[in-house]
Amino acid sequence: MTDPVAPDPTLAEVLARLEATIQSRTETDPKVSYTARLLADPTLAAKKLGEEAVETVIAAVGADRSALAAESADLLYHWLVLLAARGVTTAEVAAVLARREGVSGLAEKASRSVTP
């Protein structure tokens, strides 16, 4: 139960704890842990992330705030699992975002090399 006096945790705090929990599952038997199963199969983790992304979009289009929050939580969990399954840290993602700060989205997209 949440302490009514304690401030609500920030998204960053919750994500950091979730990331640590996911990392702790790397040595867990995939037969007993859903997270371990996803970590052991990055393709499955990627597919689950895609499913959650679609469900998040559906909730957003339907303007269901509660469903959007729930699906967003699922999406973030599966995103963190996929990063861990592929050995990418949130620090690496943060570094990319930091480099993009202050750059127009249109300019940033135009700066990427396009490969057919």
C-alpha cells in the first residue's frame, strides 16, 4: 500500500527500479519467469513490444485515459525488457536523446542517412 504522506514516485524512479528488477531476472529460469523468458528470446521480446505499442495506440485513439496509462505501462516494461535482451542500456538511450535536445525534429530526421 502506498504511504499517503510520501510523495508519488517519479516515472524515472519507477523505471529505474523496474530496470533493476528486469536485470535481476537475467539468471532466472525462463520456465518460471515471464521476464526471463523474454530476455532469453529477444525476437519474442520485440514482438511483445510491438503488440503493446499497437494496444497503446488503440487506447489513445479511443481516448480511454485509464487504458492508455495501463497500456503505456505495459509498453515501457516490454521496451525495457527488449533493451536488456539486446544489451542496450537506458543510459545509451538517454545519451542519444541528450544529443538530440535542442535540435528540431525535422532537422534531426533529415540528418539521418537514408538507406533504401
